[in-house]
Amino acid sequence: MRKMYATWLMVAMSGQIVGINIIFILIGCGLLEFQQWTTNTFVMSVFAEVSAMALLVVKYLFPATSDKVLDLIDRFRTKDQK
């Protein structure tokens, strides 16, 4: 079930990324016109949403793997401080 959720979330995020790229290409070609602040807000909100979804997938759908990675990072950090 985790794999199914992760797959659907990744497909949705990929679709959003492709969609934002198409919109930017259309803005660059002059086919779409938006005010600067609208474009900036749109980009930042899509980036925040994709980042949050990636964090959700890593943290909650695969907790054992992410805990191991965090432990490994902590071990390297404490080893370098000694």
C-alpha cells in the first residue's frame, strides 16, 4: 500500500513539474502573459508543494529508511566533531 501511495504521489508531482515547465515555456514565447508577482507566487507555491510532498513520502511512507539515513548522518557529524 505504501508503494502505491508513493507511486501516485510521484506521478502527481511529476505532472505538476511538467505542467509548470510548459507554462513557463508559453510565458517565454509570449503566448501567456502574467504579472511578475503572479508568476513568482506560482513558481514558489509549486516548489513548496513538491518539496512538502517529497518530505511526506520520505518521512511517513518509508520511516525505517529515513531513520537509518538520519542516524548515519548523525554518526558522521559526531565523528567529525571529535
